[in-house]
Amino acid sequence: MTAGQKRFPIAPSVFKFQQHGQSGMWLSELLPHTAKFADDLCLIRTLHTEAINHDPAMTLLQTGHQIGGRPAFGAWASYGLGSENSDLPAFVAMISRPSGPTNAQPLHERMWGSGFLPSKYQGVRMSSGKDPVLFLSNPPGITPTRRRVMLDDVAALNRIKLAEYQDPEIQARMDQYEMAFRMQSAVPELGDLSKESEDIYDRYGPESKKAGTYAANCILARRLAERGVRFIQLYHRGWDQHNNLPSGIKSQCYDTDQPTAALLGELKERGLLDDTLVIWGGEFGRTVYSQGVLTRDNHGRDHHPRCYSVWMAGAGVKGGHVHGETDDFSYNIVKDGVHIHDMNATALHLLGLDHKRLTYRFQGRDYRLTDIHGEIVHALLG
């Protein structure tokens, strides 16, 4: 998007950075709450990707391929690990919008789709409002008993077709109907945050009482983790600051910093962080040079896939560790690069899965999340 610019002036951050924790990790002043957990974070400074636009970059990050049609990471995890809670799906996705006036990129449902895996492994999107899962509640006049009879009759017909065609999707459909019936009881209790204490709301910040915000979704994420949901994906839109970056990034950090730190704190206090892997990041980075006119207090940044930062915490990662090094202009990697496939291979390893053995045969060959790529980055492991 900056190809037509005549000049590419370096735009230093207008925000201060300082060291935190015993590790001395450098973090922005926009992340004061997250900074308190510096010694729990494993900060990767050299993640890189070949995708340069949002949709293919997000698709690559989530599915291992820039073109849609493959299973999302959460679907692979669900396929490999199974479920611990028979009343809730193993994979849940939630989306929040920015509180400030910033560009919110659209999201495609392939980000939590099952691709060619059986549909029972796809993610279930939870939203704010009276019905967190669309079409889950019974319509007026339909009692739970009536619904049970209807499902039993449909299942009997489906079993006839399953015996005739041996199509696994018929069994998957039957399983999903049964899951939805059980969710009718489990989801309302899960989504009812009224029983959370005022102390919890204070920890997660002023946006936490507003349904559908990132802060409220972080509370739901903790409740899902407590109930054995295997994979929880939080999307917060609005990071595409091609202009007005200082105000936009400040607003985004206001939305996410305190709730993220509160979630880490609760997981740690409740003993859940030991076997819960938290990954915080995006699909690519931003340029060191300004997009558009650079002024003393305003500028934008273009997409930059060559190097960017994400952090991981919990599940055996090396806390207080900073991995990789870029050049003086943060433009190219000079040491210890980590590709998207490498990060996904490492994440699967931390979940107890071998990325080379977690495969599914489709159209005559074995597929996996990392395809034919990816190496575990042992330096990230504690």
C-alpha cells in the first residue's frame, strides 16, 4: 500500500519502552498490566510469514495455508485431543469489536472451521446477547421434552441412512444434534456472568461488564477453560492502523491490556496456567517507516510480514525469555527466525501433539496443520 510513496521516513514509536521483571523484558508503556507478567511471557521477536494481506495471512496463521478449505488450529486440536466436557464443544471462538474509532477488518468463518475434518471438530462461535449460540434456544411452544422426542425421531431416520450410505457426516450430524441439546442447559449457565464478583470485574477493567467486549470475552474464556473446553479463540478486531496509529494503538491496548493480564493472573492463581497455553499476537507486523505523511504526533504503518512479535505463556514455555533478533531498523531478521509453521509445530508440541503425526487423509494424501513444513523451536521450551 506504500509502493507509490516517494519517501519512506522512519517513524519511531511515540510511546516509551522500559524493562520489566527479573528478565528485564522491554515492553511498551501501553501494556502496564501485561508487563507485570513479564517473567511468565516467552516473547518471540522474529515471527515471520509470506502473506502480506489480512485474509490470506490470517488463514495461513490459523490453518497453515493461505487458501481456505483446511482445518483451523482449534479443529486440529479438537481432533487430536478430544473433549473433556460432553456438554460443551471442544473448540469455541469469540469476536470483539474495538471500543475506539479504528478500522475493524472482517473475519471469515474459516478461521474456526473444520475444513475437510469431520464437522464435529469445527469451532462454535459464541456471541453476546440473550442467545450466545445462535438458534440454540427452543422457539416458543417447544418444550425440552418435545425437543427430545423430535431429536429421537430424526436420529432414527439418520441411522437408517447411515447404515445405507456409511457417510461419516451423517454420524457427525447426529452427534452435533445431541451436543446442541446438551448445550441448551450448559450454555446459559456458562454465559451468565452475574455471579462473578465485583473484584473480578475490577480486575478485568471497566469494559468487562459490557457483553461482547474483549474484557467480557476474557472472563468467558476463563470459565470455558475451567469447564474443560480444549481450545478457546479470542479475536479482537481493529489493529489495521494505516493512519492515525498513535491514537488507534492506544485505544486497542486500552481494550486488551488489562483483561489479558487479568486472565493470565486468574489462570495462574487457579493452577490452570500450568497446562494451558496462551498465545497473543496477530497475522503479521507493521512497517518501521511511516505510511502517509509523518508528523511529530501522527503517522500510519503498512503491513510487514518479514518480522514481528508475539508472546506465549503457560504450558511449559520458557518464561521471561526473549527469542530472536532483527536488524537495527526492525525490517529483517538477523538471528533465530521463527516461521508461522514453526510456531504452530511448537504449540502443538506443548499441547502434547506431534505435528508430523497429527494427520488426516483427504483426497489421497495425509494432511497436517504444518503441511510439509515446521520445526519445533526448542529454545522456547522451559
